[in-house]
Amino acid sequence: MGNVKTAISLEQELFEQGEAAARDLKLSRSGLYALALEEFLKRRENKRLAEQLDEAYTDSVDQEDIDFLRAAAQRLVERGDEW
């Protein structure tokens, strides 16, 4: 896959912080911006996947499951077993 040139506008302070970070990391400005965008997109995808998992498992425990777990816990307490 080839590279694509683009132009962006940044606040002066953010630009200067980016320049300093690129120097510290021994990256080109383009390398820093590409790395930052890649990290942002990964975090965004992870958040989306976490939300999907949360949604999928939200309804997975029903009242029957809760009743069973409570009864099992009560039996363990009555027997004196520790968790």
C-alpha cells in the first residue's frame, strides 16, 4: 500500500509538542502522526468491541441463574466451605 500525502491544521502549541515528541522518539513528523492515528484507531476499535461484548453479555444472566447461584452459595455457607 502506498503513502498518501495530506495537510492538516493544528494549534501552534500542539504542533510544537508534536515536534518535540518526534525528536524524542527519533521519528519523522509523518511517522509520529501516523503512529498517533494508528493508536487512536486501535483504541477506538477496542472500545467498539468492548461495547459489543458488554451488550452481548448484559442479558446473559437471567433470574434462574441468579437463583441458582444464590442457592449454591447458601449451601456452601451452610457446609462451612470457603470460596
